[in-house]
Amino acid sequence: MSSDRVLNAAVLGATGTVGQRFIVLLSQNPMFKIHSLGASERSAGKPYAQATRWKMSEQMPEAVRNIVVKSCDPALYEGCDVVFSGLDASAAGDVEKAFLESEFAVFSNAKNYRMAEDVPLCVPVVNTDHYAVVSAQRAARGLKKGFMVTNSNCSTSGLVVPLKALQDKFGPLSRVIVTTLQAISGAGYPGVASLDILDNIVPLVPGEEPKMEAEVLKILGGVSSDASVCSPLQDLRVSATCNRVPVVDGHTECVSLEFAGEPPSIDAIKQCLREYTCEVQALGCFSAPAQVISVTDEEDRPQPRLDRNAGAGMSVTVGRIRPCPVFHVRFTLLVHNTILGAAGASILNAEYAAKKGYIV
Amino acid sequence: MSSDRVLNAAVLGATGTVGQRFIVLLSQNPMFKIHSLGASERSAGKPYAQATRWKMSEQMPEAVRNIVVKSCDPALYEGCDVVFSGLDASAAGDVEKAFLESEFAVFSNAKNYRMAEDVPLCVPVVNTDHYAVVSAQRAARGLKKGFMVTNSNCSTSGLVVPLKALQDKFGPLSRVIVTTLQAISGAGYPGVASLDILDNIVPLVPGEEPKMEAEVLKILGGVSSDASVCSPLQDLRVSATCNRVPVVDGHTECVSLEFAGEPPSIDAIKQCLREYTCEVQALGCFSAPAQVISVTDEEDRPQPRLDRNAGAGMSVTVGRIRPCPVFHVRFTLLVHNTILGAAGASILNAEYAAKKGYIV
Amino acid sequence: MSSDRVLNAAVLGATGTVGQRFIVLLSQNPMFKIHSLGASERSAGKPYAQATRWKMSEQMPEAVRNIVVKSCDPALYEGCDVVFSGLDASAAGDVEKAFLESEFAVFSNAKNYRMAEDVPLCVPVVNTDHYAVVSAQRAARGLKKGFMVTNSNCSTSGLVVPLKALQDKFGPLSRVIVTTLQAISGAGYPGVASLDILDNIVPLVPGEEPKMEAEVLKILGGVSSDASVCSPLQDLRVSATCNRVPVVDGHTECVSLEFAGEPPSIDAIKQCLREYTCEVQALGCFSAPAQVISVTDEEDRPQPRLDRNAGAGMSVTVGRIRPCPVFHVRFTLLVHNTILGAAGASILNAEYAAKKGYIV
Amino acid sequence: MSSDRVLNAAVLGATGTVGQRFIVLLSQNPMFKIHSLGASERSAGKPYAQATRWKMSEQMPEAVRNIVVKSCDPALYEGCDVVFSGLDASAAGDVEKAFLESEFAVFSNAKNYRMAEDVPLCVPVVNTDHYAVVSAQRAARGLKKGFMVTNSNCSTSGLVVPLKALQDKFGPLSRVIVTTLQAISGAGYPGVASLDILDNIVPLVPGEEPKMEAEVLKILGGVSSDASVCSPLQDLRVSATCNRVPVVDGHTECVSLEFAGEPPSIDAIKQCLREYTCEVQALGCFSAPAQVISVTDEEDRPQPRLDRNAGAGMSVTVGRIRPCPVFHVRFTLLVHNTILGAAGASILNAEYAAKKGYIV
């Protein structure tokens, strides 16, 4: 199929905050038409505008207001070319499996299948090479055209981008310590209680640290020589500490890292990050940012309110790049947690898949 | 002189936010009577209530409302036994020197003399042993009874408390990486602009990182064998990354550390922190906390709004103590940045000095 | 019974935010001993420290940590002299009735019985004269010693204090328009979602406006000549608009009002508010504030963070008293919504009841 | 001159927050080209990117980064067709007068000339009929093509829109009481100190209340029969109480109002607001919103974070339209304070002027 055909898209978990972000982004994307919206039984049967407590700063797109929400049964989604899942992990396991087995192209934002060895865990500006395992995935699961690609945890998304650029240029990394300051939108709605976060910090994001520590290794790794499975890195050690802060959108991450080999200079690091490019740019994908990494020399940047919209939320901003007295270099990065960190990544993964002919 | 006499106290920089905190704490402290208030020429001559834009949640103590503010000339402070300085660094250099040379006991919260080798940089629950250099300080500067003791940067204050406990029990540390989430009150008034911090993080606290990295080494170090100077640690490497967050009071710090020798178990670390005691407690100093380190097992604590007042702001709360995949252990601590991190430390330093006969 | 005996107190709804505030205040009050803690079946049987997600800035009092929470069955509360209810309205209706009929002295913070004509709706610094209906309440309900007193909605509590002072001095008011800016703690936990209130205002507090508009009339009214029922005002019109704002504690209220008769001067109004006193002060009740109304002449006060703790949260701060181009006078007031606006009022109501011999 | 020519625009006060908003909006507006940027002597001579601490969420437009900032001397602005002033009131008086006398078309956001009787105070979706005094303004001041139009205070901008719609349809209003909850961006940078607004409200916006109370009368009034001066309303009384709240952008206003004559029904009011249209829409001005007033029936709207971008910041959202127990109707409105409330209004005023041939 031509990569230029407008694809019919379904959004599962459409009433949640990730689902709402999918809808905002898809409504601005010429490659997709929102065809179906899926949610829980409680919402099914209602027009979307009525089923949803809309929490985006952007107005709800007119085109979806009257779409009748369906339950998440694959039989109801005939005519959809791609299925985006913004489902909670509690529902995603069964539902996504059902859609996959029904031969849909599934792009999931949930954690359930991220670590499955035949499922690409793909940050689209980092490791589209992992799509190589899709054939093996289909073979192993007896599928003809269905397949699943997941995107990473929101905090992971920001971290792997500069790490990938550095690893490609300067060779393997050995140790990374990262501390995050994560926005409340990552927790959905109602999510974080205001009494927990006004004039306060919560020094825990449940489940986040092990996810980050594992996902980085898979994303920065490769695929096996027979392209049957993903091959996570073995020799990189990652320590993540995750905090929730009173910011609406945009995760800030403070990173110290050590190279396995001879470390490059700070200037070389800056240049490497600035020059980093990736395949989705070369292919001209609609959601690919012009600049994958926006390197700032202003000493008090990146800041969530000022930088989260860089590259329409698809760029990672990296600043405060300086020597680390303990490791080799430290820096602070910012990623839009619901765009590159969630819905935007999923959509760009689908654009890539379409361009490369995976969606059939 | 008896340690039980009520001491006449002066507060320099009395109209600023640190000065205001000094006044709140001193007004509740039976050991001191507020005798004189010093500030800039602009405020001098006015009653305190009129010279000050009061920003504390506690009401301004009645006893200070009508005290006429003086300029910071030592000749005007006759009758004062101790001088607390909450001056800005821009003024503190000359003024504190003048008071010292006028034979006052000076307890400074400013950075100017912290790294002078004959001046104790003392977090009173950590290293009162550094008072040993006071005699040498007097000798070197030709003083009879005057001396100066500084307290540390607010972020340093929180960090050194558990590090000291661990170092005392398990031997030297080799590497520490710390990321802070610092409250706005640390920047004074007007300080941080609201446009910079509402729905935002500022990933820089100007000047803070080098201060933390240097002060930790001095505080955790000892004094020379002839008690003439302080001897900072040589073999500990510290990397600090400092962020400003939308929290009013209370600095949160995420720490990963490595021991030089064999690491203890997580349980042994918890027990060590819980059992840590110090000299100001043994002496029964009024401001000494009952528990120096409050160890919490709740997985989402410490939190600034809930824990900053532990031990009336003089305890450090440590939580999330767990293994670090990169170093040996990681944890999150909370310190009240204007109490143990500033005015409270200074006052407890003075209480200690009085008990030990330094104030003559 | 002597008013000086320490009374055994029960707190119903003890695990909620109002219940937590009751516990903090009672633990500092020499007149009461916390005897029993009641909550839902889910919490019953657990030690309080385990049953509760503590959200107060003050540490949980040691004395309650190990009290085993009970269900809200009056039979389990033998030995309690007073029962404080911080129950949600959904539970309060039945439970409070059961305790009342079991002959307990019930002090309720819930809305359920506030408008019952034989139940005092009492802001203790305003209308303790409404206790006159207690005899009739007992008679009508066949009770010997049990009775119920409610306190008002948190926003009402702040508003009626200056209105009462003005009405007493200058005669009836005719019209009041009030707009509130209410703190999140009023909504309990988890209460307001952070996505609804960070960088945001919610222009609705569900159910609040009709409560305010009705409660003001009852509180500012009197009792019938035979002391059988409360007699709400007939001729005052009140319009309330209620907003939720990103403040932890402290409701701000902007008031414009019209006197029925000749309006006093602004100076006379200020003097009247400053001089206002009430019966709980005269009786020396422990929780009565020294100054009922704190009038401020600073043009940018009251402010929640700076003024909510005036009078230990039992004073109302009134500022910006100035002519109104539409009515006679306008001003801005601040009330601590969980102290004078909730638990503190309830406790002071009980102190008053004890002093006056109602608790038998 | 044709209204379709692209106009060369200057922005005075270009480095401030209003100036930054002008730049963002102008860079997206096909009718204008940013030609010159003016600021204080301190900034003059520097490239804009270097002279400015950029505080917008939108990235600084590439086209302005290298424009060299000029001082505000009219002689330096040759070639500019329109001059937008975002100057502080302290500078605007002299500078705007100088540009006016140099025959520029001046669109000012400052307060200095708003109440001058021959200067239109124009909210472009409300009272473009006031442009009728421009001829008299030129005549009185001896100008050939220069003229000045001001826009209103940010809070006034929101209020007058529904008032105008109601007055046009239902006849004069007699009394309005309004309480505002204003965003921090209205105070510029650094503006409000974070210690004043985190977990806090400031119940005063200096100078704002008298401005609102006077500007409403001028805007809702007409022009004299000879079109020589503006004629403010005489019979409307307005009481404004202004608060600063922790919101970045978007002023919320709670309004109660009384009609001079028979009041319409709530439904008629809603319909009137929904149907309101204005001249800039009819002319097809680029910045005119499709819907001037967005009426919402959701009971907890408008909210700043969700509604401030309605109509690209040029619509006013009105909700909670309901009867008022004291006056006739009350409602809550939201206006984007730096778009319709400042730079956006000024730009739309200029678009209107161009369309109508005032810019020559």
C-alpha cells in the first residue's frame, strides 16, 4: 500500500489523558483520519464529547465530538488501518493482544508488551532499526499482517535520545545516573491529588524506576543477528530516581554519565548532540522534528514551560552540558512527556511503519 | 561565663528572609534575647515593623516591632553577646570582618568566610569538633574573645548529615552524586520571579553547585593535628546538580553514593542513620533535635510540605533508602532550608559555643 | 459536671482530612483527651497510623498512632463525653443521628443537620446564643442529655464574623455579594485533582453557593421567643460565587455589602471590627482567639500563606476595607478553612458547651 | 493605501513581556512585517536575541533574533507604518507622544492616554465606533496622518465584551460588581515574586480597580454628536475588586449585574452572548475571532488553563450564567490577558484601522 494514503486510525483509551493527546495530534496530522474511538464499557455508546472530561488546553476537535465511542472489541474496528492504544496497563494486556491477533497494526503506549523480545520498543527518533523483528513477531505469532510496536515510558523517551547520539558517535556508555522531575500529566486524570503536589514534591513515581532502568537497555541495544529478537545492552548500568513535581507538562531529567572508553570533550559532545539525525527525518515523516536534539547554551535552560513545545513537542532539549566531577559529563534534558514521551512517539512510529510498508 | 545566662543577640540583615527566620526562631528560644537589629542604611532609623516586608507565616513577634533598626556598624552593638549574620554575600564580607575585629562572637550564614581554613564551617549536628580551630583563629587574627563560625549552604546542610553518620560508622565514602530540588525561600525576597517557577522548574541555582561540592569536603573532614586549620577530605568526589522547584520551604535531595570500602547492607544503613547522635544533643542544647535523622519507611516520603517541620525544622528526613544499580546505595533526603539549612543552624552553633564557654 | 474535667473525645471520620485536623487540634487542647477514633468499616480494626494516609504538616501525635480505629457504631463509644464528627455528608446523616439518639453530645462538621430548625448552626465566635434551642431539641427528640450542635460551612464561617460585628453595631444589613477563592484542603483527600488546579482556577465549588447563602441567614438570625427554634433572617439578600484556587489552606473572600439603614464611616467600620468581642472569649475558652477579627491596614493583605494562622487559625483577618461604588463598603477577609472553618469551630463549640453545663 | 499591503510594524518595549507577546503574534500575522524593535537605552544596539530574556512558551521567531534593538526615538523608525507600544507607563507618556507628534499611527497598550477624551480606548470586538474621534484628534493636535488608539487594561477587556452585548440587546445596565482572579503574566517580568504567590493569593493588583471602574464607562459609552470626543456612560456604577492568583495566563472574573430596565431571562442572556458579532468580524480582520463570546454550559468552566486559548486568545469565554439573588444575573468570564487583554487587541485595532483607511 502506498505510504501516502490517508490511514484510518482508531484510538483505544480515547477518553483518558493519553487518548486525548492522541486525538489532538491526529487531528493535526494529514496522514491519519480518526475513524474509531474505543474506551471502557461505561463510555461505550456515548458521543465522544459526552463521554469525556476534556483536559487539554487545545479545544476538542469538532470532528470527534460526535463520534460514538465503542468498546474495545476488535470486531468493531473493521476499516481501521492502525490502532493506537492509550489504555491503562490494567486493560492493555488483554485488549492489545486481541487486536494484534485480529491482524491489526497496533501502536501501544502501555507498558505490558514493551519488554517482549519480539516486540519493538521504539522511540522513533532513536531505534527504528528494531522494526527488523516485526517479521519474526508475525511468524512466531502466526500473523499475516498484524504486528505490534510499543513506545517507551515517558521518562525513558527523553533519556535515550542523547544517549543514543553519544553511543553512536563515541562508543558504549558504562554508567548512567539520572534523576527525574516529572510532570503531573504523566499520571493521567484524576491522577495526582492536588494536596500531594501543591507546595510539594512526591519523591516517587510508582513503578517508574525499574521501567526506565530496563527500557534504556533494550532501546539502546540492537537486534539479534537473525532478526528474531531484540538484544538489550548487557554492559550498561543505569540508576534512575523519579520524582513528581508541580509542573503540568514536561519531564526534566538530570543526567551524569560515564563512557566505557576515552571520553570526548564537552565541545565534542555538544556538537554530536546538535548534529544527531535519524531515519524518520530522512524519510520525511510528518511528525519528525527538524532538530531531534535542541542543545541550549543558556545556563538556566531547559525549562518545562519554555521548552516543552520545542519541535512541536517532538524534540528533546539538552542544556547545562558540563564536566561531571564523578563521571565524565552531566547535563539536564527536557522532554514533552505526552508528545515525544507518549502519543507523539506512537504516531511517529506509525508514520514510519507506513512509509516502510509495514502497514498492509 | 555561665552557659545559662540569657545572651543578648544581634541580627544583621534583619529585614531579609534569613533575618526574619532568625527573629522567629530567637523569639522562641529561651537562651537569647533579641537586643539589636541591623540592616542597610535604607532601613536604619526605622522601627523594625516599618522597615520590613514580613514574609513569614508566623506573625511578627511583638517584641521586635518597635526595635529601631541600626546600620551595621559594630560601634552601635555594645552589649551584644552574639551576632547572627543573615547578610547577603555582597555585604557580609566587610561587615562580618568588622564585627569580628571588634571582638564579637559572629555566627554567619553568608558564604564569604566558609572556606577560610581557620573558620569552622559547622553544621551543628555534624562537626562541632571543628570549633577546635577557634583558638588558632583568635591567635592568627589577634583577637581576645571575638571569633567567627559559619554555617553551610542550605543544600549542603541536609546532605552532610547522613553522610557523616555513614562515614563515622562504615568508613570513608568515595563518590557521591546528588541532585537537588530546592525551595524558593532559599533565594530570598523578591528572589525567584513567579513567571520563572509557576508550572516550571529552573534547572540552575546560581553558584550553588560548586559551593555544595566544596563545603561537603570541609565539613566531613577534620582539623589539622595542631588544631590550627580545618582539613578537608581529599579522596571524596562529589557531583551536585541543583534545581529550583515550586516549593516554598524544604529542599529535597536525591543521593547516590559509593563507600570506599566494603558496603554495608541497606538494613545496616537504616539502623546507622536512625541511631546517629551528636554532641549538641548530649549537651542538651535547646535547638538540638531529639532525632537528628528521621528515617522513614513510607515509600513516597520525605515530602517537603509534610516533613520539613520534623524536629522543628532541625531534623533531616531520609527515605527511599535502597540499593543503587550504579553505586552502593541511594536515598532521598529533606532538609528545612531556612532552619537547619540557615538560621536554625547558626543559632544552634551559638548555643553550642555558649555551652562550651567560647562566648566570653 | 465541672467544666474543668478533661473530657473524653471521640472523632468520627478520623482518617479524613477534617478528622486529621481534629486530631492535631485536640492533641494540643488541655480540655480534651482523644478516647476513640471512628471511621469506615474498611479502616476499623486497624491502628490509626496504619489506617490513615496522614496529610497534615504537623507530625501525627504519638498518642493516636496505636489507637485502634472503630466503626461508627454508638455502642462502641461508651465513656466518650463528646463526639466530633468529620464524616462526609454521605455517611453523616445516619451516623450522627444514631449517636444523638444514643445520648451523646455531638459536634458535627457535616452539612446534614445544619438547617434543622432545632439544631444550632453555631460559629462559636458569632452566635453561641443559639444554644438556647438545645433544651427544645432534647424535648422534641426525647433526649435526656444528648444534643447536637453543628458548625457552618468553611466559607460561611469567615463571612459571618465581620457581618455579625457590623450588624450588632450598625443594625441590619440588606445586601451582600461575596466571591470566594477557596483552598484545596476544603475538598478533602484526594479531593481536587492536580490537573484541575495547577496553573488554573476552578470557578465552582459544588454545592457551596446555596449553603453559604442559606447558612448566613440562620447564623445571623436569632432564636424564636420561646427558644424552640432558630429564626433565620428574612430581609438580607446574599449572593455567593465560589471558586477553587491553588492554595493549600485559607479561604479568601471579597465582600461588598449594603446596610439597611444609614451606613457608618469606613473608620467606624474598622473600629467596630477591631473591637468586636464574644462570649467564648469572656468565658476564657481555650480555643477562643484573643482577637476575633484582625483588621489589617496593609493594602495587600490578608494573604492566605501569611495570615491563615492568625489567632492559631481561629481569627478572621479583614483588610482592604474601603468604600464600594455600588454598595456601602467592601473588604477582603481570610479564614483558615479547616480551623475556624471546620474542626476548630467544632472544638470551640464543645468547649463552650462544657463551660455552660450542656455536657452532662 | 490598500488595506492589503503588508504593513511595516515597530514594537516599542519589545524586550518586555507585552513586547514579546506582540512579537509572537505579529510573526504569525500576514498583515504585518516586524520592521523595528525599540527598547530602553540599555538594550539599544544589541541583537534582539541577546537583549531579551525570552519568557514565552512559543520559541522566539527566527526573523527577530538578529534585529538590532533601537532606542525609542521616532527619528529612527522611518519606514514603519504602525507602531505598537508595550512600554511601561513610566516611559509611555513621553515616548508615545513623541511618536504621535512625528505622525506615526500609534497603538498603545499603556494606560497613559486611555482616558484622554480624543483618544479612542478601543477593545476591537466592542467599540470600533470610537475611531470616529480620530479626525478630531488629528485636528486638535495638528496632525496630518498620525493618530493614537489605545486598548484597555487587561481585566477591562474581558469585562466589557459581555456587557456590551447585553447593553446593545437589552438596554442600559445600572450596576456591576466584579471580582477578578488575575494571572501573573499581567505584571510583567520579574513582576510578582514567587514568595508572594506560591500557595498564596495577593488581594490587590496595584492601580487596577480604579482603571477598570473608569475604563468600562468610556468603552461602553459613545462619542459626542460632533465626533470630537468620547462620551463615557454617566449612569452605570461599577465596583471592581482585583486579586492576583497563581495562574500563568488568563484572567477570571466573577460578575454580578443589574439592568436599568426589565431584566431578560437567563436563556435570553445566553442567546444574546452567543449571537454577539462585531465590525472586525464583518470586515474579515485576520485576528478577529470566529466567535467573540464562547458561552459554555459546563458548570465548572471557564477555566484558565483550558479556555484561555479559545479563539486563539481573542474570544471571551462566559460560563456559570445564572440568576443573582441580589442583582439580576451573575456569571464568570475568562479572558486571555496578554492577547485580547493586551497585544492581540492592539494588533486587531491596527488591522481595523488599516481596513478602514486610517493608516495613510
